[in-house]
Amino acid sequence: MIGRLFSNRYGATVLGLILVLIGIFGFDSGKVTCGGQTMTPGDSCVEISKGRSTTRSYEEEKSRDHLYRYGFLGVGTLMFVIGAALIIKRHAVDSRPVQPAVATGGGNPPFPPQPQPQPQPQYPPRQ
């Protein structure tokens, strides 16, 4: 389903706008969280995934949140601009009246030339 959104100019525009809005409002609280819990300076965040644990400090989590925010803003803006440009191109450029093609003479025949039959020998042969 996501692939269809990317290949559809309207879907890319809407998804881009959603990503921009998430980048603006989703990471704007100023709070650094770890697993839904608000962190304070000096705290550590331990994430366990697939049997491996990762420990990050408050500053690392804050930096990661900023990275996600700018990633959402960048990718969303890019998708929105490209999708909107494709929509404008489709409606403005492609909707212009098309001039009919004028046939010019001297073209090739519509089918390849057929081989001419060889003259048949006469019977009895002339002498």
C-alpha cells in the first residue's frame, strides 16, 4: 500500500504533508522521552531489541529526536514539492490543446514492397 502512495502523485503529496506536520508538531514538545517516560539531564535510556541492549544518554536521545524531526521535515517537504509539481504539470501542461499532426507526403508505403514473380519459362523453349 505504501508503494502505491509513492507512485501516486496525490498520495505522495498528502503523505508528504502528513510527514511535515508530524515533523513540526510531533517532536515539538521539547521533552526527551525513553519508552514513553520523560527523561531529565543525567538519565540513561536502555532499549532492548532482539536480545540486544542499547544505552543512550539524555543528550544522545535529544540529538536523536532532533534527527528524526529534521528527517520527517526534509523527506515530507521533498515528497510534497515533487507531488505538487507533478499535479501542476498534469493539470496545467498536459491539459493544453494538442495540435493535430499534419501528414506530409513522401513517406514509406504502409507495408513492405512485395517481391515480383519471376517470368515462367515457355514450353517448348524458343530456338
